Amino acid sequence: MTGIDALQMTGSTGLSAYEVEVKYRVGDLAALEAALAARGVVLSVPVVQDDQAYARVGWEYGQSKIDVPFARLRTERGRHLLTVKTPVANELSCVEHETEVVDREQMHAAIQQLGFYPTVRIRKTRRTAMLGLLSLCVDEVDGIGVFLEIERIVDAGEAGEGIQVELDRFAGELGVSLTRITDTYDSLIRAAHAGV
């Protein structure tokens, strides 16, 4: 279960709660797996996610993402999910809404008709786990490497940046080689393709 799954299970609309995460490039996957196992974390079986990211027409990479809605169309285990995220404090602190759709191609066309354009395709293999209130994702992302995401759903009154400090502290306590990343996967993939 991901953080957004927990948000939906609470019946929250996303207006009074939002997702806060931190992301790390993993230096040694085996060491990370061992550190998580030592804390009793059991990762799920790997799931392949095929994501198409979208931005609003008029927005371009290099511009701020704060208060700008972005869409994602994901296929996972034969299910298609539409997600719209709006960063609030930074790119990894977002109000998020998600729903299942029946027809990926029709949804792709509808998203564009609503004024979004496709940016990058993100393909990854994800394993997840819950540890208390934390949602953990170990992602092997095609073309850019292995990452750890640590997420938490917080109330609107809580400062996302303060929560990120707490999540970062937890990551540091794992005692493995992690490099904190502040960009989203779409930005990292775009930069890799551009040779930046």
C-alpha cells in the first residue's frame, strides 16, 4: 500500500491531507534491503509501473512546479490509474487525487483535451512496504537507477518541510549509502536524456 492508498482509505478528499515524501538515490541496493529487513520491513513482490507524465500547456521544465497541477497516467498489473498532483511546499509535498480509469488511450486523449501535454514516460519496478505511518518504495527506474522513497500522509495544518526533515532523519538512521534527491522522476529522466 502506498501513502495515497492510505489517504483514500481514510476517506479523505485530499483537501485536508496531503502526501509528503523524500527521495534518495540508492548507492548499494543489497545494503538497503538488509537495513530494511533488520527493522522488520518486508518489501512486496516487484510490480512494474508504466507511467506517462503530463504538464499543463504553457508550463515548461525549469519553471516552478509549486501550485501547478500535473497529471500521471499509470498502468500497473493491468489497471490504469489517473493521478493529479499539485506541489504545495516543494515538488515532493503534494495534494494528490487518484482514480482508476478503464481505457488508457481514451484517458490519454482526454488529458490532452483538458489542456495538458505529455512530457516523459517513466517505467520502473517498485517494491513497497509500510512501517508505522511511513510508506516505503524501492524503485528501479529504467535509465536512471535505484531509488528509495519514504512517504507520509499529513494533515493540511502540518508543515511539509518539517515532515521531510523527520523522514530524512529516518533515512539517515538506516546507515546505508543514500543521496537525497529533490527532483521528481520525470525531471530526472528528462535531465538524463538531455545529458544535463
